Amino acid sequence: MWFVKHYPSNRQNLSKPRYFAVGAVAVLAVLLPSLTTFAALVTTDRYIVREGDTVTEDQYVTATSGQIEGVIEGDVTIFSGSLKITGEVTGSVTVFSAGNVTVADGARIGGSLQGTAGSVLVAGTVDRDVFIGAASVVIDPTGVVGRDVMAFGGALTVNGDVGRDIRGRTMRTNVQGTVGGDLDIATQGLDINSTAVVGGDVLYRSPTEADIDPSAQITGTVTRLPTRGNFIYGIILSLATVISFLGFLVAGIVALWLFRTSGSRAVGSILTKPIRSFFVGLVTVIVFPAAILILAMTLVGLPLAAIGVLVAGAAFIIGPVPAVAALGNRILLKRGGLFGAFVAGAVLWRLGIWVIPVVGGFLYLIGLVWGIGAWVMGLAAARRGDPTPPALLPASMIVQDEIPQDWVPPLAPQRPVPQSESGSDLELEPKPTAQQGSQEASPEPPPSGDDQSGETDGWGLPTH
């Protein structure tokens, strides 16, 4: 159950959640490698679990779209453009998507549904909680959430059943279904229709009065609390944070796909030559802007300066990608491929930036400098035609080229002698000696004079 306690506005109380957040990131960094040992890492175009199929382990998926029609016995963590569940997931579903996430009528999630998406539709059953950030969150009349709903984003519409509390921060909230506990929400507008049933209190922060139908059944009290700060600004900032993370994921995957050769070598340069990569990036970050300024001062160099500005802008977006992918490669123990490593590293890296107030900025700068240096070294390695760095390959794919000291090359086979008419076994033809070779090479003596002058019979022999 989600508990919300309102503290006085002072720095002493605000510092405690920050320490807990730092601890959570540290624990995640330690536990994630061991957790992935018992899970499947999948990188594909379309992730599909067909009807009748059963998957018996946790799934970590990177795909353009996902569809679960069968049964997954475990948890699912998926980064995709869209996700549709018509089957069953016995564990929890964590989704990061820029598109639609649908839990269809008849589908079931045994744990919780959590993450971010463009829109979320729950028409099936979620046994535990729904913790989601999206532009639109809808719980259909057939939808059932066993425990709590916490939503952040645009619009929240509850037409189904929620077992306990509803909390969050939205632009608009509409309740037509059943809420077993409290409704505690910050919103621009709250509508509670005649069919709504609220088993606890209604507490809302809004610049306007709630529109509550007199026929609505509310067991507790209705309290309007004063709004704190600029509400619209807070909503826009929250959405911008989520969109920037999804945009970084998409941009990084596209960059690694477009520059497959140099991208893999860029990640490998950080894994094999981390210090050199960092200093190359530091020099590039200092020299490149200065070169743009010098070019901009001349008429001839002005077009090149404009191109340099565009490259610099792209570097701020995809510059940290190799460093983030290298971090994910270490976390996943060289499993999951290049795209899976990038996604895992991006999650941990962005968590550190978000939850650690001061250090977060340094994390971004370190990733940017390290990543730019890796891109430079990766482009140079691709131009030279260097092979894929072994640091990116699993240990099972690396073969040692060393020759054992006791290895003896095999002897060449000898030509066998044809089998005799008597049927004896084949024998190896002996190698002729030097004397035998000279005898075979010498010509036969000419026949005697008697043989030359006599006649021959039918067999070619002399008659005398």
C-alpha cells in the first residue's frame, strides 16, 4: 500500500529521501548482475510469445514492439515501442515505451504493472499495483487492479475496480468505477461521476473545485488542499524528464545500429583502454569548440562551422552512448548483446542522474567526455579495419590461438600398392633406393645378333 506523509517544507526532511535513493542505486548496481543470471536477455525486432507457449524464466527484452499471447512464468522488463498483453504474466511487468501499452480483457499480470509509456489501457487484471507515468492512463470497466494505482502524467480515467488507493499527479482525473480506499491526487480538474464508489477519503489539490455528482458514494470526507507551486510547470517537467529518457534510448539504439562498425569498437575502446578514451574525449571537448569558433571567423570556414555546430549538438545527445553501453556490458557480464548492454546501462546511469542532486551533473559530464573519446577512437579503429574487440564477446566465443608445446604435426600418408591377383592385403610400396633407381633408369641391352636374324613364331619368340 502506498503511504503518503506530508512533511514540513525544510531541508532536513528533504535530505532523507535522497540518501535512500543513493542507497537504492547502489543496491541495484550490486544485485543486477546476479539477477540476470537467472533470466533471459532478448534483443529482437518483434518480441512475441505465441498462444500456447510457456516461458519459464524472467525476460529482459529490447524490441520495437512486444506481444504476449502465451504464459510467462516470471517477471518481464521490456523496452519497446508498444506492448500488448493478451495472455498471462505470473510476475510483474516493467515497461519503458513511447507508444501504447495494453492489458487486454482476459489478460492477467500476477504482480505489478510499472514504468512509462505514451498511453496505458488496463482492461484485464493486475493482481497488485499499477505505478505508471503516461500521457493517458485508462482502467476500463472490465479492468481490475488488486491494490493501488499511482499515476503521473496527462489524464487518469478509472472506470473499473481498484482494490485500495489511487494517488498521483495528473492534468485531469475522472472516476466512474470503484475505489476501495482513498483518492489522494493532485490534479487540474477532478470529476467523480454518479456511478463512482470511494471507500475512503477524497483528498485533492487543484486550482478548481472538484465536480462531484451527488449520487456518488463516498464513505469518508472530501477535502480540497491548497496547491503547491506551479502545477502546470511540475507536470511539464515530469513529462519532459520521461520523454528525454525515452528519447535517449531511441537515439542510442539508432546510433548503434547506424554506426555498427564504429559503435562496437567505441564501446570496446572504453573496456580495453579506459584512460586513453577519457583523455581523447577531454581533448576533443576542448579543441572541437575552439575549432568551430576559428572557422566561424572566416567566410570560407563558415559552412564548416555550421556543420560543426550540428555535430556538437548530436554529440550532446548520443555522445554518452558508448560509455553507457560499456557500463551495461559490465553489469550484464557480457550478456545481452550491444543493445541490451546499452539499455541496462542507460537505466542505471539515468537513475544516478535523477536521484543524486549534485553528483548527477558530474555523472552526465563524465559519460559525455568518455563517450566522445570512445567515438573518436572507434571511428579510427573502424577506418583501420580492426576486428571486434574481444572485451565485447562472451568468454565462450573466444578461442585461444596458442599451439601446445607437445603438439606434433601428423605425417603425410604414403601411396598404397595395388592389391595383387592372389587377393593379398595392400602393402605400402617401398621407397626405391638410389641403386635401384639407377638400375631402373639404365636402358636395356640390345638383343643379340641371333635374335635379330632369326624368325619368330606366333608368340613372338625366335624359332631357333
